[in-house]
Amino acid sequence: MGCNFRIDNAITIMIQYKLHILAIQEHTPWNRQLSIGEVNSIKRHCDSWGYIVTITPLQIVMIDKQLVACHRETRFFKEGRIIKSRIEITKNHFVTFIPVYGVAHSGGDNPQTSNSTKTEENSTLEKMNK
């Protein structure tokens, strides 16, 4: 692949640390998006190793296929900056996994701050869970 992201390294991390869910942020440089062929290749590779994958321009979420029977939904918010995955652990008891991409970027001597405060981010996440 012509990008920084290596799916085989992500799968190795999941196996080595016995992870069932992994979120990867900024999988490619800002000036580049994954091509359809790259997305399909990642999905095929994950499928062959027993993982399902959700890909947005800013994040990749990998989930072990052992959790597929429990997986209820995955939704995107804010152009893929927020991915909400719900997993049912017992009848009517859910775990919600929400990787949030929101790091403020700055360059040079002019530091910039994020447009949102901690309180605003928390209220956004709380609204999503209602």
C-alpha cells in the first residue's frame, strides 16, 4: 500500500495483546485517502484473520469476529470523527465503544487550540447515548 497504515501490523498488535477491539486514528496522511482497492484489500485481509473492520477517512475500527453475534450497530458522526459501536453483553445490557478523533493540529510558532471544550465534547457524547 502507498500509505502509512499496515493492516498486518494492526492484526499482529491485536493478537499479541489479545485485543478484541482496536481503533486506529489518522491511518493516512491528511492529503490522502484510501483508494477503493486499498479499502477492499484491508477488508479482505481482516476477514481472513477473523476481524470485521469499519473504515472512515479519519479512523479504522477493527472488531474480533467472536463479537459479531453480540455486535448490534455501528454509527458514524461528524464525518467519521466519532464512531459508535454497541455490543450487547447480556440481554438488554450493552457496552458502547466510542473512539473519538478530535486532536487539534497546529503548525509552526502559532499554536492553535481546539474549537470545543471538554464539557462540549462530553455533552455531545452524552446526547449520542440517549
